[in-house]
Amino acid sequence: MSSRRVAFPSLAVVLCASALAGCGVGPQQYGFGLQSPDSLSVTSQAVPGQLLVGYTQTRPTISADILKDDPAIKLQLVAPAAGQTVADLQAKLKQQPGVAFVEPNWVIPVPAPAPRVASQASAPILGFNLTSDPLESKQWQLATIHAPQAWKYSTGRGVTVAVIDTGVDETHPDLQANLVPGYNTLENNSNPHDDNGHGTNVAGIIAEVGGNGIGGIGVAPDAKIMPVRALGAQGGTALSVSTAIQYAADHGANIINMSLGSSQSSQAIQSAVNYALGKGVIVVVAMGNDGQNGNPTSYPAAYQGVIAVGATDPQDQVTPWSDWGSWEAVSAPGYGIWATFPNYDCALLDIAKQHPEELPSEDSIQEGYAAISGTSQATPVVSGVVALMKSIDPGLTPAQARQDLMASARSTTGGFDDHYGAGIVDALAAVRSVQQ
């Protein structure tokens, strides 16, 4: 793979390729035409020979192969007909009345842990357990955001959070009770099996089952998780992510968590985000882990209406790798966050085994449970807090949720800051804000 960085993957790219090979991931396709992990090295790359077409009311009348049509978000995936080039097709589509946009089917990279840096704080062992869960004492994020105090008022019951990611280990004993049926947009089936590990970790941060004597506990331990697999071991596409957003919005999700992103903006994904927001679904997105690598704008974090989340460490400092910008709403703990991890071999586990020196020192990746760093981990902390809020106020809108989160955040700088957003999320203050 190229050494060029993307918005979320942080390990050396060639290292990711070797890890994928170690998981038995070769050059086979993953449902969207990618032939090799090498094509994930540059975020501007797209699936060859495919275009995404957004339309207004009437489908465009064209001579092309229609590979997929999603009328809910008015999106088509098309390919040139025999004897036609992509450039010719794109030019003809742009002349069609009712066509809102035409763009490549962009590749969305697989999220990865944050990079190792020279000096970082140590994640504390808190020395308390409100439940019988042994890892709770290591979950420093709970104390930092005042989650135990917030649980007196809400545990997220009645709220469903869609995790659009690499899938979930559906057999994990610390997740099973909180899972609802999900979907796999890469293979168009109901099997959201996680072959990477990222999605399982994210899901546990939100709603790991509490009080069962194993593992730890999620920020919203009574919320439900809807796993929607839009990223495979080699990544995903603008189509797979857009379709995942639409699926979640149409199948009962109250909140969408997207710990993913790309420096390439996609009109298809933006349209799907607007569709979800229009249906009252709250969308929470990671800022990205390239703060030390040029701080590129990451999408969908920069889209209007979403809640974009940066990462902080145990000393309430913004992590050096966290992306930043005026679109950041809040920050949250994203450093060495313990939660569930697949109980089987997967891509992230192979990376940890083969190249432990590339991982941050606070990370610990093993079967069953893992501590991982990244804005990918900070984002589900915020999604969990929003679930606590939504459980109290079912009518909470996306705009109200963003406003209340920002107004109740704990500022360390005396006001809004491009690195912290409005401040570090505070579960207790956020819950109280929706009780008033």
C-alpha cells in the first residue's frame, strides 16, 4: 500500500496490508469490486467503472447498467453499458433533468487505532466497581463524563443506536442481550459479522451489558445496538455507507454512530445523512485521527447537522492525533477505552499480534475485550450519552441533541474551542438538560 495517510487509518499502511493477509483476506472481492487492499491507500480512489447518481423525483432515463436503485434516498449505482466509457456516461448523466449529482463510488477506508505518540498520559485504574463487572474499574471514561451519576436518571432504555461500522460479534456474551437485528450492506444480507474488530469495540462502548459479572459496562447499558455492516476487512464504499444510513433510519434507529470517515466528501453520503436527520435520527460522527498529519477535513464529520466528536485523554487534554475544526461539537474520552472485542481472530487482533510496537502504549487488543484509542472510541461515548438523553426525552430532535450536548459540555478553555468543540461531554449535565 502507499504510505499516504487517510482520515482514520493510522498504522503504517503496508502493515495493514500484511495484517489483512494474515486474516485470510486476499485479493477477493468484498461485494463492491475492490480487487486488492492496495486500493485503500488513497482516500480519493473509487471503485472502477461505477458511478453514483442522485436524482430528485424522476429516475434519469439513460442507457447504462443499473446495478442498484435506492428510491428512499433517490440514489442509483450505475455502470457504463457495452461500448460506453465512464466519462461519456458521466457527461450524459449531468445533462439529464432531475439529476442532483453524479460522482464516483468512493472508497471508504477501514478505521484503525490512533497512532503511537512520544508522550501520553496513563489511563488510570479507578479502583471502584458500581457493578460486578471486573473491567469497569479500568473504564476511566465513565467517571470523566459522570456516567454513574447519570444512570440514576437514565440507562438508555427504549433507545436503539445503529452502529454503522465493520459489523459486530453477534455471539459476544457482553453484547447479545442488547443486540437487535441488523444488516450487511456489502453483501445485502442480514449477517453483520465483524471480521475486523472495530465495530464490536464501538458497540460495547455504547451499550455493553452491565451487572453480569463479566467485562465492563457501556455508557448506556440498557440501550439496544443495531449493527449495520458497511465496512469489510478491506473497507467500504460511499454506496455501502449511504445504504447503511438509509437502512438504519428506516428500521427504527434513534441514533446513528459512525466512527468512520474520509477526506473525500461524498454527495451520496451527505444526502443519506440529510435523509436520516430529516427523519429525526441523531447522527454522531468521529472527527478523525489525523490531527498530526495535516488535519484534513473529514467527512461525514464536517456535514451540517451531525454531532462531530474529538478525543481527549485522562488529563482532559485533547489527544495530539485528534482532528480539529470549527465543526467539532464536543470532545470525549478516546484514549485506551476498554470495551468488547470479537472472541475470534480478526484483522485488528492480527495487527496487535504481529506489530504491537505500532499500537499506542495504552492499547491492549485481545480476544473478548480490548482497550483502543481513537476518535472512533470517543464517538460512541457521545452516542451513549445521547441515548441517555433520548431515553428521557423521546422527542429529542437532532438539532436539540446537539445544542443540549454543547451547552452542557464541561469547557476547559472558557468557551468554544476548535480543538475541544464546546468542551468535554458531561452525561449528568446532559441528562439534566433534557429533564428541564
